[in-house]
Amino acid sequence: MVATTDPRTVMRERAMNLQQYGVIGLCVLINMIDGYDILALAQAGSALKREWGLSDAALGTLLSMNLVGMALGALGVSPVADQFGRRPAILTCLVFMSIGMALAAVSTDFYGMAAARIITGIGIGGMTATAGMLALEYASQKRREFAASAVAAAYPVGTIIGAYVAVAVLDSYGWRGIFWVGAGLSATLLPIAFLWLPESLDFLLIRQPKRALETTNRILRRVSVPEISELPPKPDGTGPSVIHEIRQPFHVRELLKLFLAHALNMFTWYFIINWGPPLVAEAGASDELGAFYSSWVSYGGIVGGLTAGYLCGTIGVKRMMWFTMVSLALLVALFGQFVGNPTALMILAPLIGAALFGSATANWLTIAYAFPPQLRATGLGLGTTAGRIGSVFGPIVGGTLLDSGMTVAAVCAAMAVPAVLSAITFSQARRMEPGR
């Protein structure tokens, strides 16, 4: 049977089937590996610091190298996802992640680890815009915010796995074991994604690459949607390249606004997520305590991310953005007040995780909805690249302030302020509906 309406409309207005859930599930697994990889160095930080004799500032710089790579990945890979497809972008990112984690496992000095973390970060940064986007595009209209939040919530699941791996391998295999496990996970997922992951229907029907009709109908058969006899007209404003389209003043003004908002957000976000485990470990004189703190942050992140995704679809994205960002600022400040109290920290940890990953979901959706479907990956990539600038300087500034003699409480209070400024800026973002 040949469809007379847009197949994306048919797929999104009906109940989701097993094939759609499978695509979203694979995106969740991919982001789970991202979550493991992104905090691998934070989990290994205390042991690595002792073995190599690193200062707080040097460790903070290493923690930021992953974020430098993420900025490069978001900037370089996201336009590829809109121009050449989500599938090749995701597969390329998995290759970078596998190689980067293996290189980290065999590194012998500061510079080798820095290079390895940049390579890993390129894969993670490119995946930020693509895996969640593919899940959003294969979900029904009713479930799209929740699908995106499920992918985001996979990050803390990955960090939970990382925390337990750290506890299991640190004594027997040292910090290198953490990176070897991460390399193995990425390498295992790569052939699975190659064989099973489909291309985005939005990409195929809007960009219309070679053999787009044949590929589209093959996917439509797979998801039980009627095939089409011809490709639809390209949307107005579609140009020869995504760079040409995104340069329109209409989009540039929005990008500048999102640059500032996300940079401020990531400054606070990556300070607390990278420095939290080492500060807890040092205060309690136990690497395992830092790992358990990280796991409790992750438990809260799973609940917070999924809850935020559900509520974004009911009470609105911007309301959830305000709530989660202000909560994050307050909790970061409280962390500094109780850093020497393990009991209080274990109470704060899941709340911090909920605010971190709830805000990540709301902010990701705010950026995604600011652009039309054919530019969403590029908009996310460019918008989050500025965020990576904030994420790079968050751990560095935090480490420098700690080295300067400021108390942990004072540093945390100062690092919470950008989260509030980010919420104010994010509240000015536009929302574009499909077709505009």
C-alpha cells in the first residue's frame, strides 16, 4: 500500500510499535556508554592524581580535555548529521570513543592522557546532538519529549556502571582498568549499531540524498508504515548545505542567544559533576566514597531526567528549565556547605543528580525546538559548542580557585551563580514547529 500522507505524520500520530522502541532503545544504550566514558577520568581522578603527582589545577585541566574534544565533536560532527545523515555520524562517534578510551588506558603521562581524552570527547560531543535527535524523530508525538529524556537519562546509568566498575577494578587493576572496560563497551556496540541502526526519516525526506526513496521505503516497511511513491517537496529555505542555511540572520540571532545560555549552564554543570567525586573522596580519605557519591548522583539523575522529560511534555519545556536550573544552583551551593559531612552528601547527591540531568533534558529540548527539523542537529551542535567552552572553563576555574586557598563552600557558591544567569537567558529562546 502507498501512503497519501506524510509517513512521519502517520508514524508519530499512532501508538509506537516495537521497531520504534528498538531504535530508541539502541540510542539509550549508546548514550549509556557516553555516560560511562564522560566520567571515566573523574572516577580515576584521585588514583591518577596520586600516581602521577598531579596538582588540583593539573587534574582540572585533564578533566577539561574531554570537554575540549566534546566541543570539537559537537562543532564538527553535528553538521555532518544534518548534511549526510544521523547514522554515519553516530557510527563515526562510536569509533572515536573506542579509540580514545583505549589510548587513555595505555597513556603514561599528562600529554598522552590529554590527547586520549580529546579523542574520546570528539565522539561524545558528536553523539550529544545525534543519538537524542534520532530517538526524538522515531518517537510518537505524545512520547517525543520522554524519548529524548530516556536517552539523556542513560548518561547517569552509564556513570552508575562506571562507579561500580571503579570500585571493582581500582584495587586489582588500577585506574587503567576503568578505561579498558569503557573501550570494550564502545567497541562491542559499534557492530550492533552498524547492523541495526536505521537512518532518520526526517533526514531522508528533507535532504533527499541518493536512493532516498528506496531507503525510506525500506525503513517504512520495517516500522509498519505505508510506503510512498515519491519524495515530498523540500521545505522552503532548504539550501545546498546546512552551513548555508544556518547562516541566515534569523538563525544566527538565536544561536548567539543559545551560545551564552549554554555556556553559562555548562560552566556550573561540569564543575560540580567533575569536581564532586574528587572533593568527596579527599574529604573522606577514600576513593570508594567518591565513587559511591557519584553513583548516588547518577541514581537521582535517572529519576530526574525521566521525570523532567515527562513533565516537559505536560507542563512545558521552559517551566521545567526554570525549576531545574534554579534547583541546581541552590544544590551546588549546599554541596560546598556540607562537603565534609558524608551523611549530608549522600542525601544531597541524588538531588544534585536530579537537577543536573533534569536541566540537561529541558535545556536540550529548548535548543532542539529552536530550529526546524533539517537544522536541529546543526543547531544543537553549534549551540552546545559554546556550552563546551563553559564546560572547559568550569573545572579549570574550580581547580584554580581551590588551589588559591578559597574554601570549598565559597568556591561552590561562586560556581552556582552562572546557572541562574543561564536560566534567564534560556527563557528568551524561541520555539519552532515543524514546517516553519
